Amino acid sequence: MMTEKRNFGLDIIRCTAVMLVLLAHTLQIVSSKPLIGKFRIFAAVWGVELFFALSGFLIGTILIKSFTEFETSFETCKKFWIRRWFRTLPNYFLMLIVYLLFPIITGSTDFPITLSEFLKHIFFIQRLKPINFHYYFYSVSWSLCIEECFYLIFPILIILFYNITKNVKQSVFNSIIFISIFCLVERCIGSNYFNWLWDEGFRKTMTLRLDSIGFGVLAAYTKVYYISFWRNKRLLLFIGIISQLFLIYFFNHLFLNKYYIPSDTQIANVGNFMNIWFFTFNSLSLICFIPYISDIDLKNKFITIISIISYSVYLTHPLVLMVNHRVEWAHKYIEFSCLYIVIFVISYLQYNFFEKRFTNMRNRFTNSHNSITKLNYK
């Protein structure tokens, strides 16, 4: 597991993202203070946004190089999909089955979801429309809906634009702009004509959030085609830090101050900036960190391992927390520590004995010499 060539800087981003998500879902065990509650919400939002930015960067790099070195065709697109689906789908469906069986195993007579909802989870359309209530079954799957939709749509957009421009560079850029405008328009309509909640409505709806991954592709586009600009990593880091400070302030002032943390309830409209523009500016801000961090050349086995198992950690940790709710603990810090040990051990085993085996199978179905195989960052 440790022998494959990896970019340690990208491992730092992935490790940071999954740790933020874990902290968001576990810190209430050790403290119920308002400041901790605010940090939990911040960690939940920024953890997933980091995943989106990083995913877009990696996928963008693969697609640009693949379409440049090989045909910009459906055949190249198909190989990309095969590799993505072997990487993401087996673990997703494994945990979907486990979530379905959990009530039966624990003695409940209630089936957790209806047949129609189950079918939506099969086809990643459970978050196709905004909802105005907290959705708890397989709750983390909302981000997978956005990811899988992006994997499916974005390569097709590149091919469609390529049939017009006959230029990969222009086609990728046009696809990024198309996705960005589409999502902005969707959020504008939602903010002005519908009373959607910010978190369950705007943040977690598939068609409103594809641009967050698209801006990650913009980072890859910049690295490939504008390397001199990409190398201004200190300037970009400075821009990223300053813009993040402003965004954190607006997030606190416009959202957290209108959110009742103990009951996870939005108590007032958060306004057009949060509903429409926050996601755009936050994504652009986060990709400014990638040039600097991706150039960090260090080694840390703990960070690398957490990065490698991060997908399993993301999918399994809510289930571990569900089991934990049935356990009585003598001390909250012991509970907190044991939770992390259990989550990491289960995820490590799941990665090695299940996820990794399916990921390795994808080479049988794609040409082992093409760039899609060589660019195995994720």
C-alpha cells in the first residue's frame, strides 16, 4: 500500500478533508459549547468542499491528459468511467447494503427507507431535488451523488464542445464555464423563487453543486496550460488565505448566526450571497492552495495512510457512530478516542480487503499503457 508513487501535498489535503468531516461528526461527544458547535459546522462544510476541489483537480488532470494524448472520443471517456466506477462504486454499494441491514441486525422491525428511495440511492439521484428536512439515512452519500454526476457529465461536455472547437484546451474551458453558469443560474432561481434551506437545499443538491468540482478542474487546467501562472504558488497561497478569512467571516455572520446549533435548525433566510455566491468564491479560494500544498515534498506515514483510507473512513464513520449511540461510556474522552481507533481500524481493513481489490481490477478492463492508468492519484 505504501509503495505506489504519491503526491504528499495532495495527501495532506485529503487527510485534512476527512479529519474535518470526522471532527464535525464527533466533537459533540467531548463538548457542547457554542464555539465547538460552530467549529463543527465549519468543519463539515469545509471538509467536503476540500474533497470537491481536490477531486476536480485530480479528475481534470486525468481527463485533460487523456483527451490530449489519445482520442477525444467516447472510447477514452468509457475507459475513464470504468476506472472511476471501479474506484468508487463497490465501496459505496457495500456500505449501502450495510446501512440497509443495520436495523435488522439491531432488532428493529422498521425498514430504513422505501423501495423508491432505495432505487434512488442505486442510481445516485436521492439528492436530485432540494429538500427542507434533515436526511439521515446514508447521510454522507449526498456528496457521492454530486461526484458521480460530475464524472458522468463532464467528459461528455468536453466531447460535445470538442466536436465544435476541435481543440481540447478550449473544450475543457468551455465545459468549466458551462457547468459554472448552469449551477449559478440554478442557485439564483432557488434563492429568488423557492424557500430552500441552505444546508439541505443549496449545499447538498446535485444540480446546484457540480461547479465546486468544476473549479477543481480549473486548477488542473491552469497547471497544464498556464504553468507560469501556476508557479506563482506563494501569491496564490496569499490570495487563498486572505479570501478564506473573509469567507469564514461571512459564513459566521450570514449563516451561523442564523442557525440554531443544538437542534440543527436554520432560523432565518441567509440571503443571496450565501445561497448563490458563497460556493463559487469558496471553491475559487480553496484551489488557490493547491499549487503550494501539492509542491510539499515530505513524508509522513500517518498522513499517507489516512489519505489512502479516506474514502472508506468517509463512508463508514456514520455507521460506527450509530453503533456508538447504543453504548454506555464511563468517560467522554475514552469514548472519543475509542471511536477514532475503531473507525480507522475498520476503514483500514475495508480498504485492504475490499476497496483496494476492486480498484486493482480496473486494469483488466482498460489499456494499462494509457494515461488514465498512469495518472493514478486517487
